[in-house]
Amino acid sequence: MKTFLEHLKPKDGEIDHVSLMKHHKKAAIEALRKNDHDAAAYHSKEFNKHEEALKNATY
């Protein structure tokens, strides 16, 4: 039986939304540390796009 996280792993050729969410979260936090609000907004938006795609994905 697969665990929940195993269900989230992408198949070949699919986008790895979980890894991209992790990247954009870290990048947004780092941008805020540098007081770069434009970059933080971009990474936050990208994080949200991948989160929404993950919610809509059927596994």
C-alpha cells in the first residue's frame, strides 16, 4: 500500500509540484530577508500556482 507522499510523487514526464513548492517557499523567505518584495511576491505566486495544481491533480 502506498503512503500519502508516494501518491504525490510525479510519474515520468510530470511536473514535481511538491519540489517546486519547496523551492519557491525557500526563495520567497530568502527574498524577504533581502527586503526584495517583488521577488518575494513572484515566488509566493508561483508557490500558490503549484499548490493549486497539486490540489487539482488526480493520482
